[in-house]
Amino acid sequence: MRGGRCPSWRGRCDVGRYRLSPLMRWLHALGVVVAYVVVTGVLFWLDLGDGGVAPAWTIVAVPFFYAVLSLLFLRRGSLARRLSWVGGACLTHVTLGLTAAAAFATLADLTTLSALAYAFARLGPAPFLTLVATPLVLAPFRGRVLSPRPAPRGDRARQRAVVTPTTPVETPVARDARRHEDPAEAATPVPAVKPSAAAPETPEWQESPESPPDDAVVRVRFERVAAQLPAAAFTLPMDRVAESLREPHWLTVPRRVVLAQLPEGAVQVHWAIVASQFPALAFAMSDVEFRGQYPNLKLTLPLDDVLRQLPPGVIPTGWTPSQIAGLEAFPAPFQPLPVPRDVPAASARPGGAAADLPPAVAAAPPRRTPPPPPAPVAPPRLAPPPPAPVAAPPRDPVAESLRSAPAAPTITPPPAPAIVTSAPPLPIPPTRVAARAPAPPREVAPEVISRDALTRLAACLAGAGTFESWSGVVESVPLVAFVAPTLPREAVTAVAARVAGLLGAAAGEQVTVRTARAAIVVSAAPTPVVVGARRPGAPVALLELRAARAAGLIGRAGEGVTPPSRALSALAVEPRVAGVAGTLEAFGDLEPAVLTDAAGVARVYVFREPGHEAERLGELALAVWDGLGRTRDADLGALVSVIFRQGRRRILVRPLAGRGTTLLAAAGPVARPGRAWREADRAAAALEAR
Amino acid sequence: MSIINYAAKVINFKLVYYGPGMAGKTANLQFVHRCLPDDNRGNMISLATGDDRTLFFDFLPVSATSVRGFTTKFQLYTVPGQSRYNMTRKLVLRGVDGVVFVADSQWDRLKENVESLRNLNDNLREYRLDLATVPYVVQYNKRDLPDVAPIDYLEYTLNRGTRRVPAFEGVAVTGKGVFDTLNTLSRMVLLREFGQVQEGAS
């Protein structure tokens, strides 16, 4: 009865009794009988007289009393089981009465009829004691009455007569499991479980109505699934529940259930499949409550246990690698180094030179062979590899020592800039901003940035897109670049190198170059960080934020380079241009100016905050144009705009269509960069329409 | 789909390491990155969380042999194995040329393997691809651990589709099976691209 919530009833029918062996059950019943006889015998000996005669209805009421008791005691049982229990209780009641009568006859030399009269009526307390003693006698057998498996006592008695009583009956699955546990037996092939073949030896198993004779089972040790059960739903600890199982310490599952789930890589059985194997008294709640609280309770079976019990042939054995015709025509494309890089040099190469190098030499940057002459076509990102013959490539001890450098992103000054990656530096183009000013002394050298530091910088770009990392020197400018694989890295870094020299006090800490097909963000740092992404693609604002974060890891940038001064003269501001200034609301209040160079070829429409010199802005715009405007990379497309960031201030430069060089430059504090960019776009369209 | 640059004579292939979380996909790439000569490898980008779970994906460009005058370059990607990152896995699979399915051999990870393989097939179908047609190999990783399933059962659950593909036992952290897996898949991709007659391999 899972609904054993009545404390008094549970107190009398301790669940621990269910675990009693059959012998102990009978001894328990016998003890109750003896106690009953002693108590009634003492009462009879005291002779309560006629005043203690019980009323006649006490005899008639006995079956009804037990019927009521069965409703409480066997709530989960069927009507037939209740009726049989009531019958058994009545029979026990009579037996107790007869025993008491026999005792009375012995004590007082009564006739049989008188002794019976005393036992059932004349000794008033006796019938009531019998009513109490009968449930106590039957209590140890209550679990068997409630068990779904019938317990035909007569059949079992007959089986004991045939089978040796001291040897427990071994089911086919139990024998199968014992074979697996016994190495000697496990070595022999295990035949598939065939209940029909094992029928003569397994009468008890075949009796089970829940496991048809034609259905094999798989046994799993309860301890391996016990943790999946809700301990709060049981009144007993799990080790005691294991002892109380129908087959102690084992759960059985139909093999058909297991086979159906084998391809899934896990075998889960629903609780309903194994519920009947648990003792009813082990539960702290009724069956309905249990299913309500744990509607989808499933037990995941240990596959190693399960697979060992499956007959051969269920899972094909003799695994052999698959062969594909034609593969042998291609040599293995990748040949690994004999020893991975993280192996210490001393162990990687006995007597290796790297370990013998003095620290100063070991810390020096790698010297590469001079770069090849400039090619008309941008070189590939990775140099064409030698045709895979790497049996034992020569190892560069300096490079090895660099790879094992500490992970901190510190950058040490090198004797001369060099390129870490295999790509050679690009030839210096004739027109570039960085080349106009003397190269500022760099605090750092880019090529010694460690791989770990590079990885940490890459982590700053999480979620901003897909990038290929690279570090090196382009046009004398050291760079750390993260470029989308769909963009040509050489073109991106070339653009970045030309604007990176402007960063600093003159133009700000970050610049964003938009071309027709790419967005390139360059953040000022001792080694500027370049992020290049395809447009349209990742949001440019996100790129700017992540690039600034990455640059912050490297350190503060230097002061930068002041754009070269030019002789710019102011032209009269037409009302139309003044009107355009009013449309650039995102930049705040702006004053317009129109500047032209000495030759009159370049014209710059300048919109700046009051108090700022228009000439400085014009010089910056022309410097940008000189560096980028004439660059028209096939993969990047034409220049669209260049935006410098100085805190909240933005300096926007964009070319205008028209004769010669016509530029728009706007500067001011910007709270909404997207709006500012759109307003500048419209302003450019208005100026182009002149 | 491979990307061919006829001007530069370069063919780019995209290989994706797929599998359940913590199966060893990133470990495969890391070992490849550690063991390839400098000339054959680029920088590896790995975006991982604090507990070394791949957050977005790992990326490692490597270059290999020349075939018919074309330099072959392979871009190795991994996907985040955790089930919640399926959109990322779909994106990484776009344009894939070959797949390595990295399975965790431990008993308690078998279900995740099967679910991940099913997820791989589902995601491939969104690009009109199929495991029956895409070059594909299986690597049974973590074979050095004590509680691993037998290969027969792993083959039964993960490699019994319409075609049986090459499978390798692996221990990615030590490199066992890593290059066997990569080389076999690369050759399958090359075979698919260039066909049976291979003239210019060097």
C-alpha cells in the first residue's frame, strides 16, 4: 500500500517488516499467536465471571470488521484480493480462537464446547483480543498480498519439494549476469536469452505475469540507477530499497525496450516499466501522487551493463576502417612537425641550439630573409607552401624561444622592425601620409607580440564577426590586424597604415574608413589595432567599440603626427553652403568655410565648431585624401568617408563628386554618430548638386 | 563550396569540425596549429569562454599542397558544441567543403553525439547538402579515457548511414589521429574537387 500515510498504521506495520525473510515472517506470526494465547490464558485464569461475557453480535461482526479493515489496509488492492484477505483474516481469527480454546481446555479441564464458548464469547476480552491479534499475525504477509506478482503459496510449496530449498532459484537473466561477473564464465559466449529453453529451470520466472515467457530481459544493478530516483519519494534509504526489490539489487527491463533505443546512444526506461519491482511500502506517497509529482520520470540505464547482456549480432563487430577509392592519388596534404611546438626545446631536440642561446639572443626577434621584390599583384595571405615535404624542417631557435615567451601582451623594442608572418611587407606607395612626416619613434615593435596576446586581443572582438589575425609592419607602420577572411588583408593594412600615422593628438584615438565594400577601424595604440570587415556586415559601431577595447589592452598611443601644413586660402561662403551647415545638426552649431589650395585644384568645404581653425581641418582632410583618395582597391572599392574620433568629437571627411579634389570636412561633438553620418551624406549630395 | 582564385591560382576549401560540446574540436585545431610548419599555417583565432568552451568558433587557415598548379588552402573551423548555439553552427556550415565529426567516446556522452550528428545533418540540409554527399569523416576522440564505449558501438550509432565513412580513433590532446583525420578529409575534398585523375599533385 503506497498510501501508507496513517502514522498509527505505519507504526504498527513497519515497512521494515517487508524485508523479512519468509522464516522471519512465520516466526513473527507465531510470536503474536503465543502472546495472544498467553494473554487470554491469564485472563481466563483470573476468571472475570459472567460479567465479562461478550455480546452475541461480536461473533457476527467479525467479517464486517475485517472487511472495513481491508478497506484501510489494502487500498491499492483489487476487490478479489480484499475479499481473499478478509477470508484469510476470518480464518486466522477462528484459528486463534481455537488455539485459545485449546489452551483453556488444558488449563481448566473443560469440555471442548465450553472451551470454545469461553474463547469466542464467555470470556469477554478474548474476542476483542482476537480482533487485534489477527491483523498483527497477518501484517508480515501484507506485502505479498499487495504484490502484483501472485504468490501462490501452494505452488511454491510444491516447487520447494522439487528444487533444493536452500539454493535460490536462478533466473536465466541472473545466470547470464553471473556469467558476466565471473570472468571464467564471461569468456564463454553468451547465448541469447531464450526463456523457452530455460523454462524447465525457471519456473518462478515464468510465473510472473508481467514478463511473458517469450520476452527476454536485461538486468541492471540498482545501485547504478539509484541516483536518478527522487529520494524524497521513498521512506527508505536507497540501499534498503535495493534490498527490497523484487530481485534484490537488480532491476529488470524487457530487452525489446533496450533494443529499440540502442541507436540513440542511450537507453531510458519509463518509470512505469520498473515500478512494479519496487516494494509498495518503500514509497512515501501513493501511486497517484508519485505519478503526479514525477510524470516523466525515466531511468537512464548504464549502457556498458546493457551491451554486455545483448546477444551477439545485435551490434556488428569487427570494425575496420573505411577505404575510399581514389584517395591514394593524392598525397597527404599536411605533414606535422616531428615534435609539437609546446614541447620544450631541450626535449624536442637533444642538444638543441635554442637552449644554449644566451637570453639576449633568445629574446631577439626573428630575422627573416629580405622580402621579395614588390609584385604587381598583391601577394597571397599565406606564402605558397613547399610541396609538403616536411619530414624534419629546420627549426629557428629564435622563433622557438619567441613562441615560448610569456603570455603577457607586453611588447619589447626590437633592433629593427621585422615581419613575423610569412607575408612580406608591401612596397611603399608613392603617395601616403605616413611617408610625408618623419617616422615617429615607436615605443614598441609589433612583431614580438606573443600569440597569447594576439589571442587575447582577438577575444575582444567576440561577436563582432569573423577575423583572421595578423601582425607585422606595413609601410614602416607596425600593425596588429584582424581582417575578415573575405577581405584582402594587404589592402586593408595598407589603408590602415596610411591613416594610422594621423592618429594621436591631431586627429584622435580612432579612425574609421568606409569604402564601398569595407569598413576599416584603426585604433591608436603603440601598435595600432586594425579591424577590417566587409560592408554591409558587422555594425561599424560595434567594430569601433571592440577595436577600442583591444587597443586598450596594448597601451596608450603616442602623440601622433601633425598633418603637413599647406597654403590654404579661404573663399567666400555661398548662402547655399551656409544652408548646408544648418543641416548638420548632429555636429552642433557649425561655422562654414570654403578653402582651396594654392593651385586651386583642391577645394574643401569645412564645417567646424566656433573657435576652431578651419585651416587645420582642411589640412587634415587633404592629408586624408592624399593618403587614401587615390587608392581604389578592387576588393575595397572607392573611399566613402573617413571619421576620426576624439572622445565625443568626430571629424568626418568625405570626398565629393566633381572636378579635381573636392572634400567635405565636418567636425563637432557628436552624440549620435549614425545620424551625423547620414546628415553628412545628405550634405555631400547637396554640395555635389551645385 | 570551394573558392577558386584563378588569378592567384589559389583554391580555398572550408573544413568544419563538428560535434557535441567538449568533444575535442578545438583541441584538434590547436594540435594542428602547433604541429604545422610556419609556412603552412596562419594564426588561429579562438574565442572561448572562461571555461574553455568555444564561444563563437575557432578559425585556423592552413595551406597545403599544390594540385594542378593551384595552391590549396584550407580554412579549418570549429563550431560551438553547446546546443544553444545552433544559429552559429548554421552560419559556420555555410559553404562547407568537408566535415569532421568529432565524437566523444565516453559512455555518458553518446547521446549527445547522436544528437549532434542529427543536428549536423539538419543544418546541412538547410544548405541543400547532405551527409551522404558531403566529404565527411568521423573521429572517435578521447580514446585514452577509461570509460569509453567500444568502437563497434560507436560505429553502430554514428556511422551507419547510407554510406560508411572513414573513422579514426583519436586523442586530440596528444595528437593521436588528428592528422590522420585531417589528411583523409582533405584528400576526400581534393578528390571531390579534382576527380579521380590527379595529375598535378606534388
